[in-house]
Amino acid sequence: MDKVFQILIVFGLVTLFIYRFIRGREQSYRPYEFILRLRTPLAVEVEQRLIIAAAGEGFRLETEHLLFHYRPEGSLTIYRRRPQGRDREVQEMAVPVECTAMGIDPVEGRLYLAADGYVYVYGQA
């Protein structure tokens, strides 16, 4: 009976090791959260660095690893982009309704949403 428990323990540890090894390759996601609200306009150096979202049905912004999808009813969904082509949802959050622009600062990693004369800034925790 002791042999069976030893085998099960070793099997469990090996399985855990393999799981951590596979999951360890993927960088852990740090969720975005609201930081502050600013009056427009932004600082010139920040505006020059911004990657502006493509307009359409809401806004859609793609970075190397993340995809941001804003809906006018006030929700932002963040997806992790995968090489296989299937994006995985990692966060959904409430944001201002009917934003007029969205951009991301690739240097600081901050997300900017413009609405009603204000810019709402979101950053990773």
C-alpha cells in the first residue's frame, strides 16, 4: 500500500512540474485598473507616443501580446493574443460610456480613453 501512495505522490509531483513548466512559458497577465482622470489635452510627449485605436463598431487596438476591444455602452474587453490565432479573454472592465478616442502608450503601457473633455488613464497593477 505504501508503494501505491509513493507512486501517486511522484505522479502528482511530475504532473505539477509539467503543468508549471508549460504555463511558465506564458508571461503572467497583470490586470488593468483605473489610475486617474485628466483634463484634455495630454502632454505633447505622451500624445506623440500614443498608438491610436482604429474606429468602427467601438474601438479596437492591437499590441504585440494584447487586443483591446471597447464597446460604446461602456465596456472594455482585453484579450491575450496567441500564436495559434485564438485570442483568450483575460479581463473585462467598465469604462466611460461613448468614448471618442482610445490609445495606448507603448513606453509606459498605459491605456487612454477620451470622453466628455476628460482623458481616463488605465494602467497595469
